[in-house]
Amino acid sequence: MGSRMTWNRARSPLVLTALGALMPGCSEPDPVTGSREPYRVGAAIEVGAAPHGIRFSGDGDTAYVALSGDGQIAVVDLAAGSVVARWEAGDTPLDLVRVGDGWLVSQFRDSTLIKLDPHGAVVPGAVWSVGSGPSLFSPGEVRGETWITTEFADRLWVVDTESGAPVLSHETGDRPYPADVMWDGSHAFVPNLDAGTVSVIDLLNMETDATVEVCPGPPGGALTPDQVTYVVACGGSDELVFVNTASFAVTGRVPELGPRPFSVVVPGDGRHALVNNAGGSTVSVVDLEARAVVQTIEVGEQPIVVRAHPDGERVFVANEVAGTLVELVPTPAEVAGDGVLISGEAAAAEAGPSFAPNEVVVLGMIHGGHTTSEVFSLQVVRNLVREIDPDYWLTEIPPNRWDRAWAEYQASGSVEEPRVRRFPEYMDALFPLTRELEFQVIPTAGWTAPMSDFRAAYLDAYSRDPERAESWAEYQTAAAASAEALAAGAGDDPRWIHTDAYDEAYDIRMQVYSRLFDADLGPGGWDAINASHWANIERALDRHRGEGARFLLTYGAGHKGPFLRELRRRDDIVLLEVAPFLDRLEGR
């Protein structure tokens, strides 16, 4: 094989993992996890009676705490550690969320949502009835929407974050507690306290995808940052349960938390989950890789809500009986340890002589075309990968679908996972080559099934809508022009596919597609899906920065252009052309 740089650490045996399992190290090892106690108590601020939901200002300097016992919102200056204002906020305000330039507040006993202006005054007439027991809003928002459950009406409501109006709702299980929603707005995970289940709701198509039996009395949960796992607290069994976000299967449990674990937050890089034990006075810190409790922190009587600060590091706990807001901060080793990511030349300077830029090869795939092509067959794909000899293989497989596919392959030599199975280049190249080469698979696709279903239905309706006939004709014209430009090249020849001219020909169609459809398709739009893929790819590159390793990136050939544009902006990698590897194959 040709020359290549030397990886500055010994090549390890084959390890296959999702993004979420790539955890940074730290100092002062714990016998269970290799980590020191990750959090300590910072400030403890008296705020008022029965604090619940917590929100933060855009700069993170101010916290807004719903005081259900006082009927107020406490405005807290976090630097000063004191309440600087109190807003009257109706009957039993349990939570609040930013809407437009004001706030929306849930009224637990009054079955309504009310709106406050930017200064905390109630907006006359801005009241919406949502059913009995509106509780806590979801922690985030997606494309101008957030969500709230009504505990005694068994509904999940979609709320417009500009107007504050609830716009539609969907049935849940018995006595739903606060939902968490995937980054793209495709799924909501709703714990149902009385049913002992989690409802998985497809928000794009407004359907229930699954009802998962989890444990007695689940009152809260959170998605991990990689969106692979939903972590649900079990108030009736004092444990955590892990649910895969693609198969909806229970994949693990952590027992022996504190009394009545109530809600979950997963801050920062996703290394730890923090769980407030509402039956006592503690927060449990769980190492998500080890799936073990590594720390128990005294915070105050009846911790009821826990929320992450926008800085991604601190966590705040509202203690219902103690009437306090307690700050938990990472220990110094967690803030300044191996998990800190710096970029480009700064990384090289920091690492000194041990830093070596990674190499990246982008290989555009033609999926089913590999099974019929003579010049870009599956045998050619296998031989190309042998020539490239990657240390890491970044794949068009969603992270939440990889574990099942790999387990199936290990058990039987075949894969039934439907999303993975549809790619011949993985079924007939990647999996067999794991027995021959040493590389680590990192799944990076941002695809979800609801996104795909929504996109297909939308485009079908668009194509049949008489009022959109002119726009649809414009898209068809662009698609034909793109196909003609692609055909003018060398068809499925990999040398043609791996040229800038190929990318430009493909873009003729996709630029019109983006302009016409992206705003309505949301996460399924062309620019949005490339951005979601790229976020996972970039995360993997950042985690392995400076190793002098070789990365192979395989996606459909149409994605190659957008990815190359992003890769060319990085100053810590070397992009390798595909042509020299093809030359080596032909020279054999």
C-alpha cells in the first residue's frame, strides 16, 4: 500500500460504538468509573414557597423560577445569588417558557396557560384552557414549538412559542408527566406515571409510535445528547431505565437511586445524568457509560425539578419543601480535563509535537446501484476500503440503530435492522470487512423514520396540488437538467462521481428543491438533513482531533458536495482524493 501518516497511538482491536460512548477521561480515578466525583454544590438561594420550573435568560445570568406556593415567578440574579423581583403569576404556576417577547406560565390548578409580558405583567385575555393539570414544559423548543403535558387530561399539547397559543394535542397514557423531544421535533417521549409506560409520539405525523412498558411510576426522563437513548426515572422502584430511541426497547437499568427519583437532566457532553430524588433531599449522579451511580449530593428537602443551565455545565435544582434553588457545578477536572475541545491550530499548539492532523476520505455511495454497476460494484467498494484502510469509518447509519444491527450481525452473521439493511455497501462491505480490517465504526446519520414519512407524504401532496403546479414543474425541470448533467459525465464511474463537476450537476436539482420545500419539510429538508448529518460527523472529528488517524466517510453521493464544503473549512485535517486509491486498484 502507499505511504500514509503514522497514527500516534497503537491501533487497537476492533471496537464499534455509537457517538454517545466516546467519553473523555479525567483525573483522580474512582474504582467504578475512573472518575472523581463530578459535581459539587455551588450557590444555594432562598427563592420562595414550592419552587418548581426553572428558566434562564438568553445570557444565562438570570433564572426565572415558578413558585407554585406563592403564585409568583421569582427573578433571580445568579451572580448576586438573590431574588431581585417577584411577578404575580396566577394560580399555582408550575412552569414557564419564553414566548415571543414575554412568558407563558402553566396554571396547574386552573387548567390553563397564561401569558406575561416582558416585565412580568399578566397580558389581559391571553389565557388558554388545555385540560386538567398542565405541569412542566419540555426543556427545549424546535422550529418555534414547545410542548406541555396535562397530567389529568392525558394529553400532550403543542405550543406555538411566538404567540403562546396551544395549537393541537395528542393522547398520551394515564397521567403523563413532562415530555422530552428529539432535536428535530420528530418524537416526543412522555412518561406516564399511573400507567408505568412511556408514550413515544411521532410529532411530525401526530401518531403514537410505541407504548413502552418501563417501570412503576415514571415521572420524568431525558434524552441523551446523541439522541440514542431516553433515560427515564422510576419513582416507584428507585431506578433509571434506558430506552433506545429507534427500537423503543429497554436496553438497561440502574437500580438503587435515592428515594422517588423524579426527573432527569443530561447536561454537557452527555457523560452524566443527574436525577433528583423527590422522596428525600438528594440528587444522584449517574455515569451513563458505566451505568452506575457515582455520586449522591445533598441539595435540600424534596428536590422536585432539575434543569441544565445554557452553559452546558451547571445544573440547577428547585427544592419544593426547602424553598431553595441550588446550583450544582462541575468539579474542575470535569471542566478542564480531556473533554475540552479546541480547534485547528490552537489544538496543535496545545498538543505540541504529539498532534498530527487526521486524514479524511469522502467516498460517495450509489446504494442499490452498487449491486448492478460493473465499474462501481460492491467488490470495487470492498477493494477501495481495503486500499483506504481506515481507522474510523463514519457511516450513514443513525446512532440509535447501530447497536441493534451490530448485535444481530455478531449473533447470526446477518442484519435485520431495516434502516441499516437497506444499504448494500454496509451489508456486503462494512460488516464483512470488520472480520478482516481494524477500524472503529461511528454511526453519524441524522435520519429518522417520521422525518422520512413526513417528507414522502408532503412531496406527494405537493405534486398533486393544482395551486402548486407551476412550482412543481419548476422542480421537475431542475431535476431533468440535473439528470442530464450527471449523464453527460461518466455515469456510475467512481472517478466521475468523485469530482467537483459531479457535485455541481447534482446541485442543479437540490438548490431548487431546497428553495421550494425546505421551509415546510423542517428536519427533512435538504439543508437541514445535511446539517444534522454534519453535526454528528463534526462531533466525531472533534473527539479524535490530532490523532493522525484516517477517517472514511461514506454517504450517498449527493451528500458529498455539502460535506466537502464543510471539511475544507477545517484546518486540522488533510482531505485525501479518491482517485489515487482507484489508481492503486487498477495497478494491481
